[in-house]
Amino acid sequence: MKFRAEIDIMPLPALLDPQGKAVGNTMPQMGLGEIVGVRIGKHVTMEIEAADMATAEVKVKEACEKLLVKQIMEHLSFRVEVA
């Protein structure tokens, strides 16, 4: 079966986010002063061939931990669905 994973990777809350800070500081100048606390991360989409949903989820988690996420600096969340 083919599955699709949607992965969000964000900096941990305790860490500085220079990109988010720069965007957040620009919001008032753009007339968007109500927007505060901007954090910028990554969004990754991938397709997985697997026998079932559980196997697909294991493969996505393994790919994230081995390649995509710096675990001491970033938080990971993902969802897998049938493609």
C-alpha cells in the first residue's frame, strides 16, 4: 500500500528562533501587530510503500530520527494517511 506522511519539525520552545524573531519583529511594520510569537520550522511530505499503517509510521519515525530532525534542538510531529 502507498501512504503519505505530513511531517512538521519545529525548534524546541526553549531555543532561540532567529528567523521567527525577524519575521515577528517585522509584523507591526506591515500593519500586523496582532501577530506575535512567530516560530519558523520545516514541513516535509513523503510517500511510503508499506504493508500497513503501523509499518509506514515506523518508517517515517525512523527517517525523521536518522536524517530529518536534530533531536536535541527540534520537536517532531507527523501524521500518516493512505495515499
